[in-house]
Amino acid sequence: MKGWQFTTPQIALLLAPPFLLVTTYFVFRYAADVLGSACAYLVGFLFYWIVWCFGPSLVAVGTRGLMQMCSDPHPAFGRSAWLGLTLLLGPPLAVFLTRFPSHVLSAGLTFLVLSALYALLNGTMEEILWRGSYVVVFPGSWLWGVIYPSIWFGLWHLSPQAIEAGGINRETAAFALLSITLGLAWGLVAKTSGSIRWTTAAHVLLNMAAPAGAWFITRA
């Protein structure tokens, strides 16, 4: 990328998020009308993971790019190890200490296993797209490699609200803003370490601890 001249993979990743947001929103809503809210969550997330998270990433960076983003991070936690560790472990640790105990005490084995599968799939697929692909395709740009995808990462979380009776409200908007902040934090680690290995681990842990896993499983 020279100035404002972009390569084809860069253009694809710049144009993808608005279409991702619109299509996932309508898939969630249409699936809810046809199949009911329980199946709609499964259909909506599978569409998101396969069609948007993995598909465009593979096209944009190829198998070599996928291997590159999953390589050994160097430095291990970014340029500042203590900051990287704080950004990685802070969010999941905070949720594990607050929300997680109540979910575990009231959950059965099936619930925990399904929630773990959701956390593994969602954390991995989202990091491949929102952190890995943009860092690989925009190696010299903080704007396009970290800030831009972090904003859309947060906005994407509004799509599943198409199923909720209340739709998008103040609470879901606040969650989107929190997700943007989280995207920026993990984007910093991915950018400075050159890898999504540790951001993926942190994302999976957060999905295990946060209501997101319970929120998905209790409906699907």
C-alpha cells in the first residue's frame, strides 16, 4: 500500500465489513422468522464463521498467510510484555472472577461442553478475520490493520440482536463499544507480536467465561 493505493486483497478486506454486517443481520432475522430463534442462532453463527470469518481470510491471505498469522509470536506478547499480558489476560480474568462462577454452578455437563465448542470456534474464527488477516494484509498500517477492523469487530456484535425482541438498544450498543475497545487491545498485541496465537487463546477464554457462551447455547 502506497499512500491511498491499495492492493486487491486490501480492497477486499476494506469492503468486506459493511457487507458482513448487513448480511449477517438479515440472516439472523430471516432464520428467526423461518426456523425460530433457537435454530436461528446456530444458522447465523455458522454463516458468520464460514462465509465471512474463514472464507474472505483464506482468499485474502491464502494458506501461507494463515500459517504466518498463527506462527510463533515475536516478541511473545508484543513490544511490551507486561502490557501485552495485561491486555490478553485482563478481560477473561475479570469475567472469570465475576460472571463465570454463577454460570458453572447452574450448568450441566452438556451445557459446558457445547459452550466450550462455541468458545473455541468463535474465538478462533474471529481472530483469523479481525486480527490476523488485517495484520497480514496491512503490515505497515495501524489505521487499516488495527483500528479499522476493531471498529467493525465491535459493530458486528449488533447483528445477532436482530433476533432479540428489543432489537438494538442502549445495552447492546454499549456492548459493541466494549467490543471495539477489546478489538483495539488485542489488535495491538497481534500487530506488535506478528501473531494471533495468544489473542486467540485469550478470546477463547473470554468466550468461555463471558455470558456470550451462555447466551448462545441457551438459545441454540
